[in-house]
Amino acid sequence: SGTKNPPPDLSQSTESYKYADDGSVSVIGNSAAECASSMQGVCDYIHSWCKLWRLVINCDEGKTEIIIIRPKNRSLDLTHAAPIFIGSKKLCYVSKSKVLGLTIDENLNFDHHANLTLRNCWHAWYRLTANTTRKRGLNTATLALLFKTVVLTKLMYAAPTWLYKRKDLLAKAILK
């Protein structure tokens, strides 16, 4: 409400998600052209609503982008993908995107996110233990508390979403 244009037909194939000042729109369709048409309708509506309320969307790369989640074992040629605009600003198609700290890729296998998270955990653990030995440094209880606070929180952030696909990395992290 509050806009002159009614919202586009947001059928069961379109969903929107909001958290604070972040938002995502999901469109499902039988073809790339159908998805692009639906997404352009949503972007036109968002643009008119923002214009009415004098808001500006940051359409820079890394801020507002389009990712196509493709079916398994199917490749997509993004060179022929229909351009999507918010106002006069063209949005970029990407193969992975960061949403609320979780890197989502076009295959939903979370490889990039899992590898980056594991690398960050190893680096944090190294920083904690670099100057600690049995004779000098922190006792075991303090190290365990720091591990839970610093390393485990990094590893478990959004884990229900990505970790089930990458159980091999959890085993690798524990064994290393």
C-alpha cells in the first residue's frame, strides 16, 4: 500500500524475504525467460515504491545481484540471459552471492562457503594457539572456552543450511 501501482502478480512462484535492511526475492519458473519476466515485474514494482518514498537501492556489484539456482546436471548460458533492471540500473548475474553471511552458489552445494569457513576457523585457531605451549600460555580449560567462543561459533554459523551438504569438511576440521 502507499504506491500508485499495484504490486505485480506475486503468484506462488515468487517469494520475498526480509531481514533488517536486507531483502531477497525468489522466483521459480519453467524457463529462464519466465523467471526473468517475473523478476523484472518485481523489480519494476520495487523501483516505483522506492521512488514514491524517495529511497535509493544500491545496485552496485556485490550489493544487488541476480543468481540463478539451476537444476542439477543442467548448465545455463548466462550470455543470453535477459537483462534485469531496477530503474535504469542493470543488475549483474553472479554464480555466487553472500546473503546474511552465507555464500550461496548456483548449485546450492555451498563449496565456497564451506571452504572459506573452514579456512577462517583454522586461522582463528592458529592465532589462539600460536603463542601457547604446555609450559607457557593458557591452560586447557581456557583454551577450550576460547575454542567454543571463537572457532566453534564461526563453524556453526548457519550450519543447518550448509553443513549437511559438506559433512566431509566437519570431519576434516575435527581430525586436523
